[in-house]
Amino acid sequence: MSKNFQKKLVWIFFLLLIGIGIFFRFYNLNWGEGYYFHPDERQNIAYPILESKSTFLYDQKNFDIGIFPLVVIKSSCSFIGGFLFHLKDPLEQIIVTSRFFTALFSIITALLIYKISNKYFGQMTGLISLFLMLFFVGNIQYSHFGTVEIWEAFFLSLLFYYSLKITTHPSIRNSLLVGILTALSLATKILTLVAVPAIIFSFFFSTFIKKSKSNRKNKDILRIFLVLVVYALCIITITLLLMPHTLFNFTDAYSSIKFESDVALGRLPVFYTQGFSGTIPYFFQLTNVYPFLINPVFSFFLIPSVVYVFYVGIKKRSYYHILTALFFLVIFLSQGHFFAKWTRYYIPTLPFVALLLSLSISCIYEYLLKRNLLPNLFLGLILSLSFFYGLLFFVLVYLQTPSQITALNWAKTNIPRNSDIITEPFDLGIVPFHTISNSINFFNFYELDADLALQKELTLALEKADYIILPSQRLVRSRTLNPKKFPVSSKFYKELIGEKGYQKVYQTPCDIFCKILYLGNPILNVEETANVFDRPTVFIYKIKNESN
């Protein structure tokens, strides 16, 4: 096979991958049939934009999300949401525009990771990392969410790329560029702060790469110190220019950030973190988060890949390898100890996960190739597995009617109109059911264990109601897994599931492919936000009492 023919094959494979990746991200961006079930799209993106009277959103109060993505979305939503998607409602325009940008940045990030891998680790590693990035479930899913995690993954990947360049060229120009990118990333999400130590290390790595005399080393260290000062001043200046309201409203900014950190660390109990009761930091992410975000087989090799890449970096004095592992670790370890362990926290790690895994896969491939042990079969199986898992998610979630709407369509046919319904609060999945009943009781099951009055109120409500609708598995999961912490509500949900006084008339079906995707059980085996927004398990129970 000639080299020109091989190059053509590589280009065909490359373009085919990109084409499928684009389709997987941009198809059905307006999923949800107009209901927009992800609350963060509303609370963190749409409402701040709609409520702001400032062009640059300097009057917004949510400091957990930076204003850079908000300004970009606000300035383009009329064209993207209105002109391209033909949406008239401003809320819909903003949400779909925010999804458009996440899909766009997801593709750009995949290409950037390919460029990094191809340049620093070889073409084989580059193509494997591109393949993984395009078909990781987490990347496909969050391309359909109008949130900022994909934005942050893009900026961190870009910072990583220039950090690698800094190891050989720690110039003033590069430090200014990295400073600007760091500021833009901070203006997207404050998570960037955890990556700053890794970026600073890259400046010092350059002095170790060069083999020179001690007096030359001293000059290099002095130059590195100067470059770091320029980097720090650039970050401070650009950040203040982008977000001056943070300084002028420091009290509000501090309160907002403290609230979010207290929630994440479990210092401030809120209803939407109750599902993490009893979970073990780091172990939970490796068993309930990453197996879904990348796939179960790859997650098993994630930590060994980190160890391998670090080992190669130290053995061969390859600071490219060391930085790859370091960027992953500073993000993962800094958030892994949180009480809240939502999948969104780990989306920014996926570019580095792809690099770590592709380096390990390339190593195994080379080992098998030298010993003529079917290396192409091994590589084909690995890539097929990645593609299958991404395809499975795309088909089950974005080629299907949302499970909330499927449940609603069943209810329209099988539940008498204006039946008395009890449901759980704070879940947008119940909103469509207002079309079949004007009598929906949003009962606060979250506080049932702590409030004796609520327990009595529930007894009376059950005597009156006809049906119980659970719009997702959120409370079912947290209560059945933590009976000691939630004894009263756990007992109620176990009786409900066991149909003691209740008859289950509907549950979102889960076939063999659904079970593969959600690790055997979509209710218990994955972190709840893996499917609570785009494919929740909806339950409908008929209450057995004398009046019914």
C-alpha cells in the first residue's frame, strides 16, 4: 500500500469521524419538545440574560457562572435561535443558542485534542484521541445541554496546548497569550483556578528540559520569574476588564461563590444534593460517573492509564506526558472530594481522559504489533466499543421522544382528565402533565422525614388522590439507598415500589440496550444527573383506596 493511498485513507477516516461527530452533536438540539427540562439552562443562562438590563450583564447576581458565555449567547441568540431555528420566544432562543455553542465547542475541543495528540504524541495517538472525544457519551450529552461545562473543557484544553508550548518556549508573548486565555476561562467558570498550578509548572519545566550550565540555569529561572509576573498581571487585568462587576459587587460575589461551594462541599444541605448521602468520594465517581461518561470498559483502565503516563513521563523525562496526567489530576482531585458529585463536574476532565486512554491504547497497540499479536483486531475492538456506546446513547436519547413526553402521552389515554394527582416538587418533568389535570399536589417529599406535620398531611393527601406521578427516579434512588438517613420516606417509597396499597400502571421501559447504557439499572447504578433530565424513569401509580 503506497504512502499516498494511506494518507488518503487517513483523511477519509478523519472526515468521516468529524461528520458523524457533528451529526451526533447538532441533531435534535431543541430536544424536549419545548419544555426544556434541564433547570441549569434556565437558572444559570436564560434567566440572567432575560433579567439583565446591561449589555455586558454587569448587573447579574449569579457569580458561579462567568459573564463571557452569557454575553456571547445574548449577542447571538436573535440570529441563531431566531433566524436559524425559527424560534420566537426569547427563552427558547437563548436556550437553543446556548446548546448550539456547546455543540460547536465540543467539536472544536475534539479537533484541538487531536492536534495536541498528533503533534506531541504521534498520529496514531491523535486519531485514537479524536475518536474517543467524538464518541464519549458525556461529550455528546453535554453538547445538547446549554450549560458551560463544554466551554470550560475547551478553554482548559486550549490552556493545556499552550502550556505544552511553554515548556519549550516560555516567552513573554506566550505568557501574555496564556494569561488572556486563563482570564477568559475564569470569565466562563471559576474552575480554571484549579488548573493554574499545572500551568505554572509548565513554565518551570522549560528550565529542566534545557541542558545548560548553572549560570545559564540561573538566568533561565530569572526569566521564568519575569514571565510568571507578566502572566499573573495579565490574568488580573483581563479578568477585571471582563468582570468589573465582581469587584464592585464583591459582597454579592463572595456570597454567591460561598453558597455554591457550601452546597458542593455538603456544608449547606439542599434538596438536590440528598442523593449523595452515603457516597464515597472518588470511588463513587469511578464507579457511577465515569463508566457512563466514557464507557464502563474505559473507566476500568482510567487510573492505570494515569499511572502509566506518569511513569513514562518520569522515565523518559517527557514533560508532555507529565503535564497530561497533571492537568487531569488537578481537576479530578480538586473536585473529587466534593459531597456533590454531579456528572457536570467531570466534563472538563474528558479531554485529558481521552489523551490518557489514547496513550495507553497506543502503547498496547505497539506492543502487540511488535509481537504480531493481532494489533489491528485489538484497535478495531476498542474503537468499535467506543463508537457503539456513543451511538447507543444517541439513539436511545436523541432519536426518541423524551421519556417525560412518552409518559404524558400514555397518561392522556389512560388517566381520566382532571384526576387528583400527587407528585414531587422541583422537577420540570411534571410540567407537561398540567395538560391533563388542574389538580396536581406538589407534595414536599424531601422534608417528609423532618416534619411530622407533613407526614400527617401526606396521609390525608393519599386518601383524596387518585394517582401518584414520579417525574423522575431522583427521590426513589436516594430514599431506597439511604433508609437510615430517610426512614419515613424510605418506607413510603418501598411500599410504593412494592405496590402495597398502590398499583403501578406505568414505568418508563428499559430494554437490554438501556441497561447496557446505564450500567444495568438506570435508577440505581448511575449518578442521577446522567439521565434525570433527558431520559428519566417516570413512574405512575394508581392509589388503592375506598374512593377509588
